[in-house]
Amino acid sequence: MTDAIPLPEGKGLAASAGALAGLKVIDLTRVLGGPYCTMILADHGAEVIKIEPPQGDEVREWGPPFGPEELGGAASYFIGVNRNKQSVALDLAKPQGREVLLRLLEDADVLVENFKPGSMEKWGLGYEAVLRERFPKLVHCRVSGFGATGPRGGLPGYDAIVQAMVGLMSINGTPDSGPVRMATPIVDLATGLYSSIGILMALQERSRSGQGQFVDMTLHDCGMALLHPHAANFLLNGKRPKPTGNPHPNISPYSAFRTSTCQIFVACGNDPAFRKLCAFLGLDSLPDDPRFRTNGDRVTNRDALTAILEERLSEEDGHSLCDRLLAAGLPAGPVLNVDEALAEPHTEHRAMVTELGGFRALGTPVKLSRTPGGTRAAPPRFGQHGEAVLGRHGYSAEEIAALKAEGVLFDRRR
């Protein structure tokens, strides 16, 4: 049984209060890494109050495309990572704004921010000096480029720059193209994922100790954590990894191959799988060829093996072949465009496109049996929930009006 909640019409909607119901998160983040983290928490029931600066989260303007008026005309970049949140627009540069923040933190479990290291301290809101003493159970997660200390401590970080600096670009692309930025902002997304894991670890430990702690997350560290197996290879053999394009550096055949209709990706992770693939394709003598007997042999003679496989696969319809290979227990899939992948029947079955009114986005990949998460509310309009949130925290209508008049609380972007 789930603690079911009434469902409006839509797709990929939350069917329970969520595994994190009762958790309160104050979200001071902008752009991608931090908002992606807090959306993961919100998808699973956490109350996330997103504090935006008077100008708003800048990715509201990172378009086209832009959403409909019911979504405040925000850009897709904002819409894709800010569902299930409440928006309050505060000027934290003003003492009154910081007082409002402190009021919101009184019963909060988590604070997530991605200001430049030192900003919170400058405002009198540093974890060590202020927040730890005032809110001992608070988990404070800071997302930054490089952290506060060290040779690059305090410097700004951006996804593409970190991709370049940690070596990710150097292993992406082909020998002809040279280093290539990964088209998805993989460092920002990974930092959001690792940050949500770090927060949940800290909350789990708090259940035993009763104490919060500081979670220090950086784009640099999370980007480096994605270097497997290339870093592991280098640390073992001392050889600088190079971009190989689609082929895996340690496994063969594990690459994209041309067919008569499309490219497909075939992955054979061991010798029995290779023998099974060869039998399926009618290439029964191939596993006994000295060039291809073991994975090491196949990696060494990758070009020769690729030529043989592509000649055979050129006779096949790639889509039909992949269906048959998968049914036979052999990992293979067509290389689809984004629109094709979103339209796949299995994407629909797994609720990986969520819809609510005019809102459409990727669904949550975390599927829990008893407390399933999902979409509860579309991404908020700028400052949409300011009055309601402050009212719940004890502010009177007169006090809220005064904060607006003083330029502390906003419902329109400055």
C-alpha cells in the first residue's frame, strides 16, 4: 500500500506523499547543479522553498524555447529542473532579507546554496560561525566550483570549464576531432546527483547523532569522479588516455556500428557474449580466430574486428536487428535522436516524460515501490509563493506589505 494522494490528470505524477515527506529544504541555488539536486529531493516529497534573487534565477532567460504564460514564460532550462518547488524572491543583500531567511531556517532540515565561497560568511550567515550554533540540526550543503581553500579555492566554476580542466574533454571525441565538450552539462548534473546523495547521507547520520553538518560539494571533485575507467587505466599503466570516439577503451566489440538503416551500439562485455553474438550473426569461426579469442585480443585487433562486423551488419535493418539481439539476451540498441528516444513506448511505460497542464519534462528515474515520487506542481513563477510562505512562517499581511515596500520581497523580477 502507498500513502496515496489524489492525482490530477497528467503523466509521471507523484502517487504518494513521498519518501522525503516532512523534510524542509531552503534552496538558495541558481542555474543547474544546485537546482537539479533540490528537484531530486522535491520529487520525493521534500518541501523545497526556492529563494530567488530580485533578478530571478538567470536560467529563466536561457532560451529559446520558452514555456507558456502559465509557467511564467520561463525558458526550458529553468522548467526542466525546478518542478515541485515554491518560489520566494528575497534580496539577501539587505539585512531584512537575511532576517527573513533566518526565520525560514528555524524549522528547516537542509540549506542548499551555491554562492561564491565566502558570500554567506560576508553576510553573517557562515556555517561555522553562525548557522551551526543557531541551527545545530541543519544540514548545510554548499555547491561551488572548487571549494573555499586550495590553489583554486574560491574561484568560480562552470560546467564546460571544469569538463576541460578535469580531463573529461580530453577523453571525449575522436582521434581526428580532438577533445570535445560533452553536449549534456554532465558535470553540473553529476554535482546535483552527488549533492543529493551527500545530503541524504548527512540526514541519515543525523538520525543517529542528532547533529547536522556541512556538505562541501564542488564541480571539480564531481567532474573528476566521472573519469572511470580512464583514470584507473592511467593510474595502473601510466599511459595518457586519448579520445577513442564510440569504442570502449577496455572492451571490444563495444561500439557503434553501421547497418543498412541506422547506427546501432553493440556491447559484448565478455567472451561468452562474443561467441553468442558471432553465432547469432552466422560468424561461427570468428571466436576461434587468434586475433579475437579473448577480450584483450579483440581490443588489440579492434580495427580488423570492426571491419568484419560492419560488413556483416550492413545487410541488416538496425532497428529490427536490435530487437532480435535484445530478445536473445545480447546487449544492443539503435542510436536514436532525442525526439525518437522521448517517443519510445518504453519511455512512456517508465513514465520518463512527465506532464501536468502545460508543463512537460523528464520524469524522475528513482522508482520506489511504496512511496513513489514524481511531479506534484509545475515549476513556479517568479516569487509565486512569497506571501504564502511568509504567512506560514508567522508574518502578518502588514509585515509582508512592508517587506515589499522596502524592496526586500518581490513578486516581479527587478
